[in-house]
Amino acid sequence: MLYSLIRLRRYASPHSPLLRLPINRFSSAVAAMVAHAKDDAYLQAAIPKRIQLFQTIQAEQQTQRLSLSPDPIKVNLPDGGVREAKKWLTTPLDVAREISKNLANNALIAKVNGVLWDMTRPLEEDCQLQIFKFDDDEGRDTFWHSSAHILGQV
């Protein structure tokens, strides 16, 4: 809506009262503006198509992943412990649950063989696994990075 107000001010005549309106998030003019019908129509058509495309790709990936062999792998932990896991099925979150419920609840990101790894992404081979919480630099950086993306969408 703020973008619409800025566009409206840009193309308004020089004597328009719109040019005297303040542009900030508390402005009553911004709050009073409504989305364009054209935008709503586009979103009503585009969003279901995108959701269906996402679901199709997701189903293809899940089918492909299930067809892969769930061979046993070894997951080496920082404390020297070794956990047995299944290739393409076990995730870092599963390993965290085996260690402790508290760790699983507080885990934000994992590092697999030195690469940051989503907690729900399946492990692909024998690996070194580190799990980070908010107390760790990697966990805190991931939290703030993800938060920035969420705030950017607002």
C-alpha cells in the first residue's frame, strides 16, 4: 500500500492535496488505501497455480527420494560419538531427537561435513554432524538471517 501511495504522489498534479500527505506507516492516508482490483485478480489467479506447481515438484522429489536405497551410514558427532542412520531418510533433526528432546526443540541449523544443512534435509552419506542452537554463532546467525527474510516480506 505504501508503494501505491508513492506512485500516486509521483503521478499526481503539482497542486494535488496528495502531495502534502506524509508517507509513513502511521499515515491515515496509507491505512485508508485499498489494494487495486487488478492486483487482487492477479493474486487470485497466480497463487493457486504456484501452490499446485510447488506440490507437484514436491511430490516428484519425495517419490524420487523414496526410490533411493536407504543404506546404513555413520554419523560422527563432535563429542566423538557415532550414530547409525539411514541414507536419504535420517535427518539432523532425527539425530538430535535421539540425543535429547531439548536439543531437538532448540536446534536451529546443522553443519554436515562443514556445510550448513537444514534440520529437515535428509543425510546423504557418512558425515560429521554438528547441531547448533541459538547460543552458538551459527545458530544465532541463521536465526537473524531467517528473521530478516520474514520481516522483508511484511
